[in-house]
Amino acid sequence: MVLLMTYYPEVQKKLRQEIETQIGDRMPTHEDRNRCHYVMAFITETLRFRNIVPMGVPHKAVVQSTIGICCRNDEDWQKGSEFRPERFLDSEGQFMTTRPKAYIPFGVGRRVCLGEKLAIADLFLVLVRFLQSTQDYDIVLDSNCGIDADPNIADAFNPYDYKIFHI
Ligand code: HEM
């Protein structure tokens, strides 16, 4: 999340603006998720864009299957290779509670992640506290760093080593 918000400064700005207007300086609560539509869309898009599903214990496919379904371009994802939190907001800017079937950052079926609800709740609180406690700074990415995945790390979307600064 930190890498993505530095690579897309306008996203970082929108996150900060929403937190400032909806929460301010007080501690965030779980209920704040209902009014922080952009923050929730950002978390959801991060989990789609760089999901950890391929790092799991390998499973055997019982039927021919296509992998990489979170990032392909098709009827589920328009411009699936782009990072766009807005894809999870409706025309009124409300966070959408229904998602395409292809959204499976927590896996699917019998072995689906048991911790999904806890993980989302924690990601929200940690992200909001991080942005609140850095509200006097911009978090910026070293100009030599990008967000591309390191091809030397098999089966995962790990980024290359990168440096960030606050200014
Ligand atoms: C952003 C955070 C997390 C992500 C993206 C994530 C994702 C996943 C994925 C992809 C799987 C594998 C599903 C499969 O094998 O098909 C999994 C399994 C699992 N996760 Fe998570 N997880 C997260 C956080 C958590 C947390 C916080 C907990 C517990 C408190 C947790 C507990 C589990 C357990 C117990 C399984 C194994 C389920 C099984 O094999 O029956 N996860 N998770």
C-alpha cells in the first residue's frame, strides 16, 4: 500500500483528504469504514493488483484453469493491468459491496482465507493511522524506483527493492 500510494501521488492525496474530512485526528474505528469509501476502494484495489494468491501452498487443478484472473482485461476488469481504486466505487462515489467473481485475493472455495474479515479491518485501521501520523508530509518514491514486479522472484508480485522518503 505504501509503495502504491507513493507511485500514485494523486491517490495518496485523495486518501489523505478523505481521512481528514471523515475522521480527522481522532483514532479510527471499524465504523469509519462505512464513510471512508475511497480508503476502502484503495485497499480493495491493492489486494486485486498485487495479490498473494500465487504464494500459497500449491493446489492441484481438477479442471483446466486460467490463472492471473485478478489482473486480466475482460468483462470483469476494464483495464485490469491498471491500478484504479475507482473501479470499486459506484457513480455516487460509494464503495461497492459486490465485486466480480474474479476478485479472489483471499482465495476461493474450500480453502478460502479464514482471516479475510480480520485482515480488512486491520488494513483499514493501520492504513488510516499511518496516513494520520504522516499528515504533515508527502511520502515520495525515489525517482529510480517503480512498482513493477521482480521477475526473479517466482510466482509472486514482489516489487524490486525500493526507497521511499517523506518530504
Ligand atoms: C491481507 C491479508 C491476507 C491475505 C491477502 C490472505 C490471503 C490468503 C490466501 C490467498 C489463502 C489461501 C487460500 C487457498 O489456499 O486457496 C489464505 C489462507 C488462509 N488464511 Fe489468509 N490472508 C490474509 C490474512 C489472514 C489473517 C489475518 C488470518 C488469520 C487471522 C488468515 C488466516 C488464514 C488461514 C487459516 C488460511 C488457511 C485456510 C485453509 O487452508 O483452510 N489470513 N489466506
